[in-house]
Amino acid sequence: MSQLDHKSQAWSALFSEPMSDLVKRYTASVFFDQRLWQADIEGSLAHAAMLQRQGVISATDLSSIQQGMAQIRAEIESGGFDWKLDLEDVHLNIEARLTQLAGDAGKRLHTGRSRNDQVATDVRLWLRGEIDLIAQLLLALQRALVTLADQNVEVVMPGFTHLQVAQPVSFGHHMLAYVEMFARDHERLLDVRKRVNWLPLGAAALAGTTYPLDRVSVAQALGMEGVCQNSLDAVSDRDFAIEFTAAAALVMVHISRFSEELILWMSQNFSFIKIADRFTTGSSIMPQKKNPDVPELARGKTGRVVGHLMALITLMKGQPLDYNKDNQEDKEPLFDTVDTLKDTLRIFVEMAAGITVQPQAMEQAALKGYATATDLADYLVKKGLPFRDAHETVAHAVKAAVSHNCDLSELPLAVLQQFNPSIEKDVFDALSLRGSLNARNTLGGTAPAQVRAQIARHRARLG
């Protein structure tokens, strides 16, 4: 029986009594770090190939390691791998099984490395792949929102500040605001990926190793940007996990803002949109209810991801160099952040495609809040009135509209001329919702022509 098969751990010769079952359960990570198995095998194979090239192990040993890893991969993929709590983590479980299959060659694999640099490498390799998946989901969500925007360029809705009706905007323009947010998220994640994709392997426990390792060749074999240059920093750094979680938290903040609007818009007080029934639930007591559970839950899960960011920052803030067991606690927040973000993005891609817009309700809401008041002020400025005077004049006009219980565009021309004699019949073009929309025909504005130009830009960018 190999030392790694023994119920005491790989360092058993130093200890006079076995670890208690309670401590085993408390310190083990195998039941959540199993997901690193592919990265662990990939990193180990690259390490083994380098050891053979450097003459540290023989070609026969390398072949045995490669064959053993192939069998382990097949066992894990088929669900037949026996994960053991006694072996503590994914790394020792795979190494113990490899030793069973490959004998001494399996024991030689760990030459020139420590679990400290091994786990740091595995997490980086795993996270790199997850970032690539998340980046694709962000692109898919942007495409879904661009399509929704394209279908609703001419739909007028009230734009809000302080949740008060402010100015008319195109619904398509509103959707493109979220496209911009998710585009920044995508760019941010790709930037984070560059700092994730560096190789700690070969730093060993903390000080490097006496073996003639070629770390650069391992980095190249694994498709990494380069090699971590300081052995102490290589094994203890978790900046990449914190930075990723910060980027993920910001994605979730954007999802949460979008969710809040969906929740408001589908309420009876707004009735701006409908979302497909498969994203809603009913009430156990009120049969008329259709609750927006998916957006609400996404809004709640945002707090969860932000909490993981705080957990990782707090985890690292008091650690001296070098590696400390605290760092085992980096995985569950990181893993759950990835899972939560991927699941949320997948469902929002599908949900965005199922949003039905209610144009009449949006237009009626825009008419309720004197959304074209600024357009009347701009009209007066073009007639020669200073803006501050125009602003005051329009305030009086709005007050009159309120007293008449009508929109500014419904006030008679004679009434409007009481506030300023330069007002003429063409004022009603400026006071209409569509006139207001079309007037904002500057780069980044809400005019349909500008919205279509932005949609074309996004489609070209997104492919």
C-alpha cells in the first residue's frame, strides 16, 4: 500500500497520531474542489513532460504518467472515480490514484512542485476557462438586447431621473444603455483574464526548487501569458480571484439594475412590458398574480456575489507571506461566484428574447409627466431667450398645464403665448413626443436615426 493510500496523510511519517475525523472534515476540500480535476490533470501532464525534457524523470516514467492520467480522466468522466475524504483534496486524490496505476512514476510526478504552486496553477487554469465561457454569455446577452432594441426603435417611453418622468426616449435607446454596460463588463473580464493567465507552477512551496525546471516551457504548453516572477508571490497571490470577483460583482450590479426596471415595468402601475410566463410564478393565495421571480432572484443574488467579493478581500487582508491554510477558503466564494454569474447570464439571454413591449402604455406614461418641458425651453432659447429665463417661463407653463389637467402640447396656442409672445404654431412640433425624440439627433442621443446607427455599430462589433 502506498503512503498516499494510508489513512494518515502524505506527511504521515512525522506524526504520532492520525488526524481526527472532525479535523478531516473541517480541513478537507475534496468535495468542492473536485471541479479542478481537469486543470489538475492538464497542469500535471505539462509538468511531467517538462521534467522528462529536463532529464529529471525518464521517458518511461512520462509514458506511465500519461497512461495513468488518461485512465483517471476516463474514470472521472464516467463517474467511477472514488473520491476519498482521507486524501483531503483533488490533488492528493488524483496523485494517489496515479500511484496505484503507475507505481513509482506516479510518485515522481510531484518532483519540483508543491501543492501550494499546484493549487494556484489549477485555480488559474480553471478560472481562465470559466472567464471564456462567461465572456461568450455576455456577448450573447448583448446580441439579445440589440435585437430587442432594433425591434423597438420607434417606441417612445418616458426617460426618468429620480424615478420622475424627465424626457421622452426611445425604448431601443434605453436597451442600448445596458448593451454599453455589458460591453464594458466583457472588456473588463478579458482584461482580468490576462492577469489570471500566469503560471505559478515551479515556485514550489515558497522558495523555488533545486531541480532544473523550465518553467517558461510549461507556461507555453499551457497557453499562459508567462511565468510568475517571484516564488513567494506566485503561491500566495489571490489578486486574480479578487479581481475576477470584483468584475463579476459589477456584472451582477448591471443585471440587478436591469432586473429592477423589469420588475417595475411589468407591474400594473407601469404595464410597459410583459415577460414570458416561464420566467414568472403565481401566488399561493392570490390567483391574479404573475410574479417576476427571475428578475427578483437575480437582484437578490447580486448581494450574494458582492458578499463573495467582500469575503475574498477579507480573507487576504491579514495574511503574512507566504502560503497559509486560510487560502483554502478562496475556492467556495470563487466557485459560487462563477456558478451564479453563468446561470444568471444564461437565463437573462433567454428572458431578454421573450420580452414583449407595450408601446401604448409607455407613450401614455410619457404624456403624464410633461416630458417635453425641456423642449419648450429649447424652443424659447432658439427664439432668443436666455436659457435661465426660458426655464422659468416653462415652469409657469407647466403650472398652467397642471391646473388645466392636460399636457403642454394640449394647451391652446393663445395660452402658451401668454407666457412668451414669440411662441408660434410650430411650437407643437417641438412639444410632441416624437418631435422631442427626433430633435435629439446628436451622437449618443435618443433620436431614432442615432439609435439605428448605434445598433449598426453594435451588430458590427458583436458579429
